[in-house]
Amino acid sequence: MPEDRVNGDLTAALHAASTGSAEAEEALFGIVYDDLRRMAKLRLARLQPGQTLQATALVHEAWLKIANGDKDWSGRAQFFGVVSRAMRNILVDDARRKASVKHGGGLARMSAESLAQPEREASPLEFLALHEALEDLERQDPRVAKVVMLRYFSGLGTGEIAGLLDLSERTVERDWRFARSWLQQRMTENGPPKLEGQAE
Amino acid sequence: MNPDRYELLKRLFDTASTTPVAEREAVVAELCGGDHALREELRRLLEHDQHPLDIFDAPPEIDPDGAPLDSVEVPGYAIQHRIGEGGFGIVYAALQLHPIRRSVALKLIKHGFASPTTRHRFTIECDALARLDHPSIARVFDAGTTPSGHLFCTMELIDGASICDYANDRQLTATQRIELMIPVCEAMQHAHQRGILHRDLKPSNILVVENAGKPLPKVIDFGIAKIRDDDGGGTAGPTLSGEFVGTPVYMSPEQADPERGGLDTRSDVYSLAVVLYELLTGTAPLQSSAATRPSLETVLRTLREEDPPLASTRLRDLGEAGDLHARRCGTHRDTLLRTLRGDLDRILAMALERDRSRRYESPQQLGADLSRFLRDEAVLARSPTTSYLLRKFARRHRGKLILGATALTLLLLGVVGTTIGLVHALEARRTAKLEEERARLEARISGEIAAFLNEDLLASVSPEGLGIDVSVREALDVAAERVEGRFAEMPAVEIALRTTLGSTYRKLGVIPPSLRHLERARTLAEQNLGPDDPRRLRAFLELGAALYTAGHPQESASILRDVLRRSEQVFGSRSKESIAAAFHLASAYAESPDQRDARALVDRWLPISRSHLGPSHPQTLRFAFGLGQIHLVERDLDSASRVFEQALTQARSALGPTHRLTLMLTNEHAKTLRRSRQFAAAEQLLRNAWAAATQRLGARHPTTLILQSGLLSCIYRDPKRLKETDALLDEMLVAWPRVFRADHPTLLQFWFDTATILERMRQFERARELLHKVVRALEDAPQPLVLHAMRSLEGLAERTGARGEAREWQARYQRAAARLKRQH
């Protein structure tokens, strides 16, 4: 698909999504997901050994591409909402794949210490545990979960999040602080994350 | 955790976490009181707050060396290659290994989407889909989970092109495109009856394969279809990732606007209509122009508020893209426009209603209406007015119309009969003293009958379409007879009928009955209608045109001047009625040696016609034709050539190379070239047109013959091509009478032109023979051509020394001329 076509679809889908329609947003989601994937592939191909690609940098780049320099553009909220979700899915994809490769897909060989092992990069299992805890939080408190999504997957600052969600900066800061602890507690309680094919 | 407790915990956390660490313990104890569980929970959260995991601090990174999804193994299948990828899954061509070996499409759902809810839904969906059994739905075979935890399902592998690509590649006609959509509608009906909506119908999800040489559409990718909920008709619900995706352009308004409620079968109807719209116009209904990025307002408005333009309006406004699309449909834009206008516009508009309660209820209804359209039956999408039903009747019988006069006669009788039926109904009303309603009804009937006869019945047999040399005339004669005396009570109806009959006789080149009907219409109109009544103006316009054709330009002009003046007031100075009046008046003026009046009219009205009817509208092209003629009379060959050339380009692209007007312009242009002695260029022009006509219409088609006669004019002067000329002449003299009736005006003109050529080639005897034919055919119906023929015969006799014969022709000429004059 040529670049401008992708952008055209993306723009149209973004506008459609700004009607607040869940389904239009899903359409947008599909496009954003593909777009991020494609961008990631391009960037990764050019990385030097040892270099890493931050997800939030990718989101930032996608934003520059779509907003065309218009900082006050009204599609912001939809865009970052959807892009956070898409990025989360990409990371979950990666983590699940790595987890299943490293561990043969089995829970049996998963070691408990991997949760505690400090790494520069979060371990796939830890990330998946976070993902599951976040699903719990979404059910419990969607607003706080949104703050987490925007901060963690889109890399937005407190001020930006407050603007997008129409909250005070203090609320955003408090939400994040609480969420972090709540999620961490949840991750401990939930135990090791489920891998596909094993659950249920 | 119950919401109240969660809220409480969060509030306490907010308070406690902002107190200095040293005082926290005391604060927690105070806040939680005797609730030990709460106190324990709060304490743990505060502990985490002081020692957060690294994962919260570092932004997540994308791993450069993860295994691609392609490496996933699916037991029992050998994955061959990737076919496509979307936001939710990847589709592969795969070989099923057991229980049977067959090629399948294997869809692998991406990991991030496989939440337990998704997986549950996925399983249910696949079960439902596997139960669908329709030739136009890709079968679902199997579903499951791979060892690595990926969801997958397998489907019939369709090796086909998207419906739009297929139609365009094969240059399917509009009819074939509609035929292709009917099984798709049936397939969707089948799915809906089993509670399955597609929700993402679009061209790339409707593939076409060929089965025994016939195209068979296959709907694929019910992957995001959702089992229709019983409550609320299937709202999207919480949007867990992976449940649904639609494609904005093909989405129904309710899909783009959750406030309209959930989706139902009518949402698929909408998407089906979008696909059909794209098949027929080459564009989706709400597609924004590719060149501009739409503003937020624009997109919101189009998605939620704006009705899509009628298909024909879209095609009309498309410019070159429209021409291109028409070519892909194997036709020209104007032809395609005519197909779209009316029923198809209505059907699509009904299926694309934003308010779904006004849409077709089901795909079956849409498909049924499309079938009715193909059979020329009345469609649901239109309210049945009399003229509409009559029109349908005419279309259904068009094949027979072309075959012969009998059906046409029956049809005209049918029309007249219908009218009589209406008259009787009217009588009953009259006794009820509903005079006012009677007048209104009468006006409506006359309008509808006129529209029906003009636009449908007679348009299909008018000489502008050429090639239909059925005994239209006989049929007309029979019908005309029936009009006599039947409408004494309804002058408005009689005026409308006679105007139409007169106009048709004129277009067929049969002048006496044309004048008779139109004169009668004039008398009735003068007695019954006010001077500005539109029906009176139409009758007078036709009379003016007929008088001109009959060779009475001055009388024609005096009537048409008045018609034009009144038309500008009644219909407006940009109306097609005024433009038509101006055209005929200009034609009448052009008969006088002084071209200034004609020139002034053309200079004023050609631009109006161009801007209000369009540069390639037949009326505009006729004006251009007239302007070229004026230039020819003024001996301005360069201007004439330029005008003809431009008009010819328009006509070719808009009407096609074999349309009567294109042909006339080709002939005139060639004539102009010949007059400026560019014989080779003229010949080239005609040869190309002739080749196209031979190929598209056949060697014996009237159009082909007329082009051939132009070729004759190009070569007969060249002594080196004498043999060629003779051969061509022989061929044509045999072919023409086989194609045209003995008194067909085109044949008579051909005899006359060929006689002129023969005379120049000094083949006097053959020339005389042809001129005699003209005279014989027109003896009882004098018109300008017969006078020309008599003059030529007189000249021929002079040249061959037959003085007596020459004098005889001179006398006959004077008698005929006097008679022609006496008629008016």
C-alpha cells in the first residue's frame, strides 16, 4: 500500500473514530496497528546491533506523521487512545511470542524468579503480567486505566494527558501513582501470566 | 473488587501516599479503623509505591529479534504462503493434510487479540460460519488453537479477483455487474437467516471465480461478523480488541454513529449498495476526492448527515474518471448515465438511506428489486406513476419493438387505450362535478403520455439512434388513426399526443402527416390553451421545426420567434425548451442567404447550451453543427473545420464513434476537408470512422453505409482510382436499398448525392436512374429534395441534348415548387 494511501485511510478513519463510535474506532485501530507494525519493521531494519527501539518513540513518530504539525488538532484524543491500544497489542504480541519461544510455550518451565529478575528491558512474562493486570484495571476503573495507557504506551507527559482527558494535572499524577501500585499488587496476586493455549 | 471498596481504597491511598513516610502508619490506622483487610491492602499498596517495579519506569521496547508470526505451526496443515494481512490476523494459503488433502485459506489471529472473551466468541462464530452453505459464500471448514496459542480457522481457498477488479478487467457491462451482485444479495440473505451479519462487506471481501465459464461471486471473511444478539440487534458492546473492524468507506451510518443503535441486516444492505454503487460508478458513494485531505467537519458530515449523490449525478460529475469508468463498462459515459438514471438511482438511493427504516429490509429485497430492474419490471424503490408503469411496459417489449411494427402498434394502442381508460375514469369524476380535479388530472395525463412517448417509446425508434428501420411509420399511422375523435373531451391530451406524433413523423422524415398533426395541435391549442401554456408552446415549437424541415423557413421562423420569446419567460432563458426553440429558429434563419440572424442566435445560444446542458449534450453538438454550417456558407473553411473538429471530439467521447451525431459531424468535417482540397485527410477521417463502425455495428449497418458514401466522395475525383470507385459504387447501390425502405429520407438523400457524383463522373444514365427514384418516392409529398432532384434531371437532360425532356422537367419543377408553396 502506498504511503499516501495509508495516511489517507488513517486520516479518514481517525475522523470517523472521533464521532465516538466504537466500531469506527476499531477500524482506526486496525489501520494504526498495521501502520505501527510497518514503521517498527522499517526502524528495526536500520538499527545498529545493541540499539533498541522504544515503543513510545514510534508512537511519537506516528503522531508527527498524522498531525502534520498541527498541535491543536482535535483528533488528538482519539489518536492517542487508539495508538496506545495498538502499541500495547504489538508489545503483547511480541512478548507472547518470545515467551512461547523461550519457554516452549509451557507454563511448567516458567520460573518464578523471572518476575523478580531486574532487566533493563522488562521480561516478556513480566510484561504479560502487567498486561493482564491492566485488563483488570480497565474493568475496575477505566479512567485510571486510560491514564496508564497514555502514559505507558504513548509516552505522554502529565500535562498532555490532563489536557486530553480533561482532568487536572494533579488528578493525573495521583491516578498514575495509585495505578502503579495497584497494578503491581495485582501482578503479584495474579501470579504468572497465562500463555495462549493453556488457559481455560 | 467491588467498586465502593476500590473507590475507598483509592481515596485512602491518595491521602496516605501524600503524607510523609514517618506519619503514614498512624494515618493508615486512623483511616481504616477496625477494617483489618482494608488496612492490609492499603499498606501493601503503599509498599509498592515506595518500591515500584522497573517495568513502570522504562518505556517498553520493541524487540528486534522476535520470531515472526509466519513461523507459527498449525498441526494438520502445511502453510504455503501468505495471502494477506489485516489488523487482526494473517491469511495464508495452506494445504490441509488430513482427513483429506485440500487447499484451504488459513486465517491466523494475532496474539494481542486473543483474550479469553475473544477466543470464546471466535469459537462460536466459526461454528456458526461452518453451518453456512451457499455457493456464493466461502465455506468455513475448521477452527482451533495452535500449540503456541494462536487462534486459527480454515476456509475455502478462493482464487479470485475482487468483484470490482473482476468487473473492470473483464469490462463487464452495467447489466452484467448487477447480475453479479444478485447472488451476493442471496448469499447475504442466507447468512442473515442464520443470524450472521457480515459487517465488513466491501469489494475485497467479494471475490469472483469462474465456474464453468460463468462468474461466481464468493463472499469471504465473515471473520469479523458477529452473531446477531437478540437484545438490541447486536450492538458492538465493549470493544474488546479483535471483535470487529469495519472499513470506513463501506460502513453504514449506524456503524459510524453508535447513537443510532446497533447493527442489523440493513447495515449489510447498506454495504452491499456501496459495493454496487462502486461497481456502477467506479467510486464509493461517500468517497472524498482523493486530492484533498478532508477536514474533520467534512468527514463528520458525510458520514453522518449527508446523503450520497445519486449514482448518475456522481458519474456525471466525475469528469475524465467517469469516462474511464464508462470505458471499463464497455460503453460511453452518456450511455451509462442513461442506464443509471431512474430505477438504478432510486434502488441505490433506497439501499443507501441514512435512516435504515427507509432502506430495504433485507438483502433479499434489494436483490429482488435488482432482478426486477433487469427484467424491466417496476421496482419497489419507485412510486408507480402512470408514465413510469408505461415506460416499464415499453422497455420490456423493446426487443419486439425493434423486430417489427406489430408490437409497436400494439404498444401505441396500449398507450392510447390506457389513456382512454383514464378518460372514462375521468368521466365518472366529472359527473361528480369535480371540474378542478378533472383539469388537473387531464394535465397530468397529457404530461405523462407525452413524456412516455417522447422519452421512451419514440426515443428508441427515432432516427437519431439510426439502424432501426422498422415500419415505425406504419405503426405510427395506425396509432395516429386511433387518436382521431377519441379525445374530443380532452383537448389537452389530444394536443400532447398530436404534438408527439407530429414530432415523431418529423424525426422520421415523413413530413405531410407531421404537419397535419401539428397543425391540428396548433388549432386545438389556440382554442383551449392560453398563449403561454407550456403545452401550447411545445406544440408550436414542434410545428416550427416541422415547417423548417418541410422547406418553409420563413413561416417556421415567424412561429419560432414567438415560441422563443415566450419560452424564455415561461421556462426561463436557460431552459432546454428555450435552447431548443433558439436552435430551430437559427436553423430557419440559416436558410436565408444572409447568415447574420442565424449567426447572432448561434453566438448567443451555443454558449448557453454548452454551460447549461453540457459541452457534449446533443443539443450543444447540434448548435456546433449549425455554426460549422454557417461558416461553410460564409466560406470560412478554417473556422468550420475548427468547429467541426472540436464538436467531433466531444461527440466521439460522449456519444461514441457510431452515434448519429458523431457520424454527421464526421461527414461534415470530412466535407469541409474536401472543400479545402485535403482529400487525403478527409479520407483518413472517414476510413477510421468506417472501420470502427464496421467493427462495432457491422458492414450493413446504416451508419457504416453512410460513412462509406463519404469515402466515395473522397476518391471518385481521382482518375487513378476509377476502378476502386466503380467497385465501391456497385457495392453501395446494392447494399443501400436492402437496408433502407424505398422512401427512407436517408436513402433518398443518398440517391441524390450519388447521382451528383455519377454526373460528375459523366455516368449520366446511372445518375438519371437514381434521380428518378427520388422523384418517384417524393412525388406526392413535395419537399426541397425533390425540387433539387428535378433541377438535376433538367440539367442532365440539357447535357445529354434531350431538350424536350429538359423542358418537361422544368415544368414539373415549377408545378412542384408551387405546390410546396401552396401548402403554406
